[in-house]
Amino acid sequence: MAEETIRDVIVIGAGISGLSAAKLLSESGQDVLVLEANARVGGRTLNHYDKAIDYVDCGGAYMGPTQDRIYRLSKEMGVENYLCYDDGIPIDFHRGKWRTMYGMFPDSWNPFQVMDLYHMYHAIDDMGKKINMTAPWDFPEAEEWDSMTVKEWAEKTFWFQLTKDVIKSQCQLGFCCEDTELSLLYFLWYIKGGCGFLRFTSTENGAQERKFVGGSQTISLNMAARLGEDRVLLSHPVTTISQENDTVTVTTLNGKSFKSRYVIIALPPAMQNKIAFTPALPPLRNQLNQRYPMGSVIKTQVYYSRPFWRDSNYSGLIVADGIVCGTQDDCKPNAQYPAIIGFVAGDAAREYCEVSKEERKQMICQHYAKILKSDEALKPVMYIEKNWMEEPYIGGGYVGYTVPGIITKYWKALREPIGRLYFAGTETATKWSGYMDGAVQAGERAAREILHNMGKISRDEVWQEEPEAQDMPALPFAVSWKEKFIPSVSGFLRFVGTCAVLAGAGGAAWVYKDKLQKVFAK
């Protein structure tokens, strides 16, 4: 009877994180097997192909400066990129009020509103400076910030509803959840990991600057091809993982079993609940997986015969309430049909996922017609959507998020190996978590943890900084003196109050100067 093959490492999950781990291990001479539950690779990246449009990204798509790991990997895989359209005027639309935007901030004639908006982004970045990215539970304010939602913080910090609406939209657009659900600490940690508010929210010089030619899933397809069909098994959902003394046995839904010396789990925490572990997971890890939901999002693409919004010098970027919380011009170079990409996220995704696809399309087009002030928005030539909430082995998008109390109570277990089990996935990244770049960081870190355990590299080599891409440098943002030093509303009022007190004291001193001179003369 032939002896059962024992691999060096089994990787569970053939998204960018799992395949990055497998690629690094294979290049280091290890025998690797990747098991994927779905009938495709790519995880939260997915290309849709159609003769009329060539391809479209239905999942993770964007890359920009400081995302140097995914840039390096894309170059290795022969995948080029292009700049996203970012000319023209962006639009803010909240509570029925239409505004143009300056950068990522709604225009306002009210100087106090301007103060409040700029105070918002300065506060996010300043608070983020206190957070330890690898141990965000370990600093003086951690428990306080993790005990409140983003909405609670916004209500007690900012003066104007407009500012609170912008924050709410960022929770929907950036995290696919509501400001009433999201831990303030997670919100601040995540944006700091995205290199600050401006980098996190911007197109040019920011996180949405570029997309990949041929679609981002191509990176995973090319990694899987290099590993080979015999090393990447699709349609193999893992049901059980059993650790013995020196090996791990992994069993899949179709009854097949595989053995290895180590396992990397490159799945969102919520999806790890589908696996039965022997021995059972440690209590904190088990509880963490139960408390780390995926975001709610339907990603939509509406195609038109021409980019009519550019006639009015609109950029195609919209931040709004309603069915779609955010859009961007999604016109590929030399594409036959221009498009607007739109995100139905958070509560809107939960509400509108129950209507038909045709109804969603009509509602979205009506939304665009109102905001873009053009009936041409009602005449799409094609509509494509992807509801990530219905994916059984992914569970949502773009990323898992934490409600209050999770980081300070459970997050110590997030990356901690359990025997021969190691953890990857973009949720475990410390930079650009939730993005493809974070997925690469997490996968390669987990692979190096195993290489260290094997005695092949030193502990100092596990966490590695990525050199900046020379042809995608992170440029500083041009910030005016006013933007840099503008006070908060509260700060301004304190300053005015202090000036009033000093002026009053000065006036009294002038009125009573003769008496004061006699007093000081004694």
C-alpha cells in the first residue's frame, strides 16, 4: 500500500492572500497544496467577461501609491495597470441637497461647516497616530475608543450634520457597514493602515488611483497557473482540520483527506466557522470568529453609450445617501462603453438585495439621473452587478469589520498561530487591511512564519517592509496653510471667548487706569 503523501504546507483559500503564501513557500522549495472551496481562484477579486465590454472587475479592483506589495506582485505576474479617470467635479448629495466637492470635502459657504469638515479629517489622522498597528488594543485610549461606535463619536465631536453625513458615507463606502455598527477604534486603525484619510479616500495619489489591465483576478489566475493544477484544487471546501503530533489532516466536503506539516488558513474569520477543528480552537479565537462579520455590499456597473456626465464637467465621483453611497467613473482605456461603478452598501445592501436585479438597476439609474441632472442616466446599454452577500464561502465584502469591544477583548488572537495552524487573509494585515495589498502582506507574513518555524529564516525576517515602487511614488498631498491650521469650531469659539475676556479686561483696565496707577504706586 502506497504511503500517504505528507505535504509541507496546505493553504486553505485561493484568494490573493492564500496564493501569495503558496507562491512564496513554493519558491522557497516547499511542497505546497492549495485547497479552494469555490470553483475559481481569486477570492474577493472576480473578473466578468462579455464581448461588449471585454472584462469588468466585480470585486476588489483598486491600487495606488503605498500599496507596493500588490504592485510588485502584479509586475511579477505580468499584469499592467492604468490610471483611473479623475478629472472634473465630484458631487456630494445628502438629505436632498446637491453640492460640489473640493477634493473629498463638500463645498460650503458656511465657514463653520468648513472648520468642522477639516477638523474631521485632522482628528481621524491625529487620533490614529496613537494607535499601534500590530497591537491596537495596547495604548491608553484603546478601551475608550473601542467601547463606542463611529456614530457616537461623531455626535459628540462634530457640530454639523453635513460632517456627520460624510463620516456615515465613509463607513458605508469604506467598510460596507453603518456608523452605528462600527467600532471607532477599528475605523481609526483601518484608516491609519490606509496611510491616512487623504490617501485612503483619494483617487489621484490615493487608494483608488489605478486598476489592473485585464482585471485584478488575473493576478490570482496567473499565480495559480504558475503553481500548477495539481497544487491548486478547486471545489474543495474544507470541513475539518485535525492536528496530530507532527502533522495536520485536512478533510474536504467531498470526503478527500490531505496531510501536511503546517496549514495556513487564508479565510475571513467569519468563514472559519464553517470548519470543525480538532482539538477545538482556543476560546478567544473561537469567540473572535463569531464576532467578525463581513460587510454588506452589492457592486454595480451601469454602462452607457457615452460618458454624458463629462459634458457637465462631472468627474463621475459621487458620495451620497440613498441606494448607492458612492460612485466612480469606470471608463477603461479604449472601452466601447463608458460606465459608472456604484456601491450599494451597508443597510442599503440589506434592504435592496431583496428586490429583483431589474428593479435595482432602475432605482440606481433614477438615483444617477437626479444627482447628475441628466435623463441620459435612465438609458443604460448594459448593467452588471455582484452581490457579495450571497457568496457562501466569502460571506460579503470587502472586508470583515468589528463592532465595539472586539479589538480590546479578542484581537490578540487574530494572527496568533495555533499549534501548526497559521493565519493569513487581508483582515490580518497591518497595512492596507481590506485591500489586495493587505492580502499580499498577510499571505507572505504567514508563509515566513512557517519558514521561521522550520528554521529556514530568522525571526527578524518574518515581518518585512516593502520598498516603494519607483514608478508609483507616494507624493505628499498639497495642503494649503488654511487647511493645515484651520481650527475646529470648538477651538475657534474658545479662541474668540478668550479674546473677549482679554478685551473686556483690557477695556476695564483703561477705564480704571487712574485708580490702578495709584494702587501700583503704593
